[in-house]
Amino acid sequence: MTEKDFIPSDPFSSIVPGIIQSEAPSNIALVKYWGKFPNQIPANPSISFTLNTCTTTTTVAYSINSGEKDGCSFEFLFEGQPKPDFEPKLKTFFDRTNKYLPFLNLYHLKISSSNSFPHSSGIASSASAMAALAASLVELERRHHPGMDQQFANQKSSFLARLGSGSACRSISGSVVVWGANKHIPASSDLYGIPFSNTLADVFKDYQDTILLVHRGQKQISSTVGHKLMEGHPYAKQRFKQAHRHLKEIKKVLISGDLDAFVTLVEREAMTLHAMMMTSAPYFMLMKPNTLSIIESVWEFRRETGIPLCFTLDAGANVHLLYPRKHSGKVLQFIKNELVAYCENGQYICDQVGKGTIIS
């Protein structure tokens, strides 16, 4: 598939007004994407677990655009309130996607969005939000062209979501998604995410992710800026090679169910991500003291119990704890007894591997 495949060739005519609702999950990367080229192309491939309960629900009410405004006409509400700060990002998204969704010029869109998790809690809300919006817009295109098959609709939804937020392309399908071309993953692409096509070991099908909310404030540096700092980074080439190698390795792990190898690889990826931040120019650190305390406690717990609990990190201070479902009781007791003290206001979120975006 190429970008040209997502440009509609058949003519459009406006249809009756309607409403589309999509619920898209966030995701947590196991092999991290850090660094990108123009047009939201990843500098290295990544793979993620799609989550289940950390979701964004987006409703798109569409009506005939009676004005003379060029481009897509829209208004946006977040949890029932206008959010002018979000509108520039949406404007950029619609500008980037115009040639792939030309029929949107026929409509006025009223977009309403809400999260199942606390806003600014460090969960990847841009991923779930852009995935939900992209899926709704592709569903609108399907109402023009009902013959569009589901696989192509998923690919186009992922392709469009990527233009809003890179990691959003991994939130369309589940439960494990690969984004970025890699010779060991057939059909992998820089343009969109694809479901992990191999047989997933049973242990990973309901893998748990408990998210410890260490810091809910605004990050000192945005992910967009952080990605840009990989340009000219002294260790960038080595990191990109490592990501390709790790993707090959984790493919075997996800098939075999080797939890020791999973723990080692996932934690190494988390530490590498933050090492790249700490060695960029300018350098920066998104982990907090409580992040480090949690990591050390997890290591001690694993040594003492033999339970394959591991951590991973996004570009922030919060900690994702990954573990098999059968160990939920002991892990959750450990969190309540020892780790909740490191969480802001004692907050944490229990989630697990999910299935992807749902449209209604």
C-alpha cells in the first residue's frame, strides 16, 4: 500500500446528516518509537499492546456545510466544554488529511470527545483521541462508499490517525500492533499499524497493565520536541538498529510466551527511551524521584517472589506495570502496600490488553 491508495478516486455527493461514535483505546509500546521524519514517518519500528479500558469516546455529528469556508468546518467539545486550545491541532490534522478525505468539505462537523481516564494523567490520550476521530471519519467515508472492506478501512483509519499523532496508528486494531517497516514482520509499514499476525501465546492475550500515576502535571518538554531532538543525536543510529533487533526478538517472545525474555527486553526498551532523552542536546529528564523508587521496588519484588512483574515507561514519569493475569492478586496487593505511596493522590489505573477501536 502507498499513500496514493488512500486518496479516493470515486466522486462524492453529500448525504443526509448523521452521527457516528467511535471508542478507541490508548496503547503502551513495548518496543518504543522515538524520532521521526517529515509527515509522521517513524525513524524506527515499534510494537504495542492495545489497552482495554483507557479509551477515548468521540462522537461526530455531521451536517451539510452551508457556509463558504474553505476546508473542513468543525467545532470541538471536550467532556462537554469548548476547548479552543485543542483546535489548532485539529486544524493541522484536517489540513494534512484533506486530500484523503475531500468529502469533508461538504460538511460541518460537531466533534465531542471524552476520556475514560483522568485528563492530563499521563496516559497517551492523543493516541486514543486521534484514533477515535480517524475511525469516525473513515466510517463517514464508508457511508458514501459502502463497498469499502473492513481491512482497508482499518488501514486507512490507522494511516489517518498517524497524521494526527504517530502512536495513534497503533490504537485502531488489537491486541498487539506493529508500526514501522521491518524485514522480520511481513506487511509492516511506516504508513500505518498492522495487527501482529503470528499466533500470540495465551499468557499475553489477557496481560495486565496497571498504570501508576506518578505525576499528572504538564511535561517539561513535549513529545514532539523530544522526537525532533533525535535529529543529530549522537546515539540515534545505534538506537534505531537496536529497535529493529528488539522487534525481531520480541516477535519470538510473543509467540513462545518466554516471560523472562519479555521482562528483560521490555525494561531495556523503557530505559533506552529515557537514556536517549538524557543524552540529547539539550538533555532532559521526564522521570521523577518516585518513578525511580517504583522501579527499584519492582526489581526487589521480582527477586523475592519470582513473579514476572515488569515495568515500562512512556515519555513521562508514570509507570506501567505489566504482568500475567494469574498474578493479579499478589501484584495488586504489592501496589496497595508499597507502591501507591509513590502515586500522586494515590491514583492508579487497572487495565489489560484489549481489542482495538469500536464504531457504533
